[in-house]
Amino acid sequence: MNDTTHENDRPQAPAREQAAEGGAEERARSEVRAFLLEEMREEAVRDMEYVTDSRTFYEVKMKYLGRAGRVTALLKRLKDVVAEERPALGKKINDLRVKLEEGFAVVEERIRRQEMAHRLAEERVDVTMPGRRRRQGTLHPVTRVRDLLIDVFVGMGFEIFEGPEIETDYYNFTALNTPADHPARDMQDTFYLNDRLLLRTQTSAGQIRLMEKKKPPIKMLSPGRVFRSDDDATHSPMFHQMEGLVVDKGITLCDLQGMLDEFARVVFGKGSKTRLRPSYFPFTEPSVEVDVSCHACGGKGCALCKGTGWIEVLGAGMVNRRVLENCGVDPDEYTGFAFGMGIERIAMLKYGINNIKLLTENDVRFLEQFRD
Ligand code: DAH
């Protein structure tokens, strides 16, 4: 029995010894591993405490759990461990991974809150603060008057026609009954570009261009810039004019005055009257200067109207037969009137502006005064 026992024990003895030795070793190894894993966990927890923003959060998380992270590296190396120890160790590492993931989730939430609070503080809008005012521009007085005139006359059935600013001598003078040797050419100091071309001195040139194209009845309004070599408090080398032309059967000077009365009321006020004084223009016969009763004093006489009660606002007249003929319109069949006014002049009178330069200086303190 003993023998048997002995016999039986003997070959087992070294195995048992081995097992006993192996168990101790294994335990030791396992303890070491557990210790190292705990160390790693503590280190990770310390690292987490130092995380202050999402960028460092990401870095720290990757250090442990990323593809090249320390915990991941441990899991990868599991295959090198003896098969029997693998499951237990695998579980331990996995537990560590789960713990760290939980820890990181808490940190992530903390960072998210912190950053949100920071952003809210930074982007805070105080709705009680006064807003930034946008400065609103105003229409230039010349634009305002031009638009007003267009409104008045378009309302009476006039059509807008715009001629070119660079004109030929023919349209600007000759066709308007002002041949080369005509003394009226001295009335205006012209900017010539060459023998034939010039900067138009008057929008009257548009009359010819339109009548060449269109047969009567005609009701034309022609606004535009004109140029003269002239420069003082009431003259500027460039200014704006508004030309009017009406051609039809049986048109008389009374039609002109009726329309101008309406114009005066809209531009200068309800009580305004007009009067016609004889004058001279080569392209009209008879020619008149049109005065409007002074809107500043109501006609009693003041500084603006120089005590006369009247202010000169425009030139006009019945279209000269020669002009109609130049355009192929039969003067025995048709008659017409024309008028022309300076828009700056009307604006200066209407708003009490005493120097034409104010209209081109673009000083906003001046321009701002023209608000509705
Ligand atoms: N063209 C003239 C000027 O510039 C103004 C003028 C006067 C136009 C009489 C007319 C008119 O149409 O009939 O001074």
C-alpha cells in the first residue's frame, strides 16, 4: 500500500512541488501585475485631474485608451502571456479599461460644462445695452430738386429724354439758331474738345435731337449736366439743367405759363405766382424770363428778392420757327414752347443756400440738413 502510495506519490512529488513553486510564482506575478495595473490606474486618475480643456482631455484619454495607448498596449500583449493566466489577466486589464472609461466620461462632462460656461460668459449679449446706430444718408439737394421737377412734369405727361454730355457744335448751337458768328455764342463760355465737339453748355441741345427723331405732339423733359467756363459764388463749371419742350398744334405762351404756375406752386409753395418778362434767346421767339413771387417774403420785398418781390428762375419762350425748320417740323402747322432752368439755382432759392460751392463740397454737416 505504502509502496503503492510511495510509488504513486513519487512521480507526483516533483509535479506537486512544481505546482507549489509555480503557484507561488504565479501569485507573485499576478500580484506584481495587479500592483502595476493599480499604479497605472492611479496615474491615470492623477492625469485626469490636470485636464483643463477638451484638447488636453483628448490627449490624456489617448495616452491610456487610444489605439497606441497604454491600456490598449497591455491588451495587445496579452497573447504573450501563458494561456492559463490569460483569462484572469485579461479580465483585470479589461476592468481597468472600463474604470478608466468611466473616469474619462466624468472628466469629459466636467470639461463640457466648463467650456460651455466659458463660452456663455464670453458671448454674452447685454440686450439692455444701446444699439449701434447706423447713420442714414440723405439725398443731395440737387437730386431732391431734380426728382421733384421730374415728378411735377411727368405728372403733366412729359417724357424724359437724355441727350449726350459731349455734343457737337451743331446740336449745341447751330441747330438752335446760333450760328458760328452769332453774338449769343459769347453768352456762354464753352469748353471745346476740338473744332466740332464740345461739352454741352445747355440741355437745349436735346430739343433738336428729340425733334429729329420724333414727330409732334412732343412733351419732353430733359435733365442733365452742363458745362461752362464760369466760376463764382453762384456759378460753377459744371451744373445741372432741366429742359422742357412742348410742340403741338395750337400751342401758345399761355400754355407755358399755366404749366409754370403749377411748377412754382409745387416747388416754392401754394401761394406762388409767376410772371413773364421779355428777354432774348436765339432759339425762342418771343423769349421770356420767368420770375416766381418771392417765397421768403411772399412778394413784399426782402434781401432774397432784393426788394423786388420777384425771383428770376428760368428762361423760356416760343420755339423759334427756324429751330422747328432745322428739325423738319413745319412751323405753319406746329408751334411749341421751351423752357430751361438751372437745378442748382432752384435748389439754392428753395433751401436758402447762398453759395453754389456748398453743393459740390460734400460736407456731410451741410448735406445732413436735407432730410424729409
Ligand atoms: N438754354 C438756356 C440757358 O442755358 C435756357 C433756356 C432759355 C432754355 C430759354 C430754353 C428756353 O429752352 O426756351 O441759359
